[in-house]
Amino acid sequence: MANNNNTLVVPQAKAALNQIKLEVAQELGIPLQPNGYNGNLATRDAGAIGGNITKRLVQIAEQQLTGYTR
């Protein structure tokens, strides 16, 4: 059994991260299980979802930092 040590710094962000995951998977045409278990997902597909989530989060952070001044 895998040990999941991924803890969110902001636990309230869980719903937003799940929403991004579902959106990215849908955009890539990768079906996710409605019950949340995706153990049968190919490693390549899981990596594609994770990589695209990271890209999207970086874009969001860059947009937020654009208006940031010290």
C-alpha cells in the first residue's frame, strides 16, 4: 500500500485543485473515475495531468505577480 505524504499547505485549496484536475483531464481526453479511484490510470496519463496542472498553477501565479509591486 502506498503512503501518501502529500499535505496541502492550505487545506481549503483541495476543492480548487480537484476542479483543476478534472478540467485538465477533460481537456486531455483522459477519463477519470467519478468515485475518485484512478488506480487503473496509465502512468503516462497521470503524468500528463500532473504536468498540465503544474503549468496552469504557474500561469496563475505569474498573472498574480504581474500586478505585484514592492
